[in-house]
Amino acid sequence: MMRRNQTNDRGQLEMLTIDQLVPEDHLVCKLESAIDFSFIYPLVENLYSRIGRPSIDPVVMFR
């Protein structure tokens, strides 16, 4: 039950990005800048269909 002097803050939204949540010196950020993951695409190309629903990016799944 709310009293008259209480406010309802549940309707407020805060927009954040992943870059704001993960510090720049985090190990994952260091690995991403040091490793080029584009080598994955030719390795898995034959496993993905060219028709139908788009799949999840294989690099995203690997990371």
C-alpha cells in the first residue's frame, strides 16, 4: 500500500549497452581485441543452409 508521500519509480527505464556493463580491461575484451575470429566462417560454412530462417552467427556462438 502506497502512502501519499511515496513515489512509484517502477515506470522508469534505464538504457544500457554491453560496453557500459563490461569494463575495458576485462579478460573477454582483451581476448576479442587480440584474436581475429573470422577464421570460423570458412570452417562452418557447409553446416549452414542458404535458405530458410537465418541462424545465429557462428562467431557469436564460439565466443
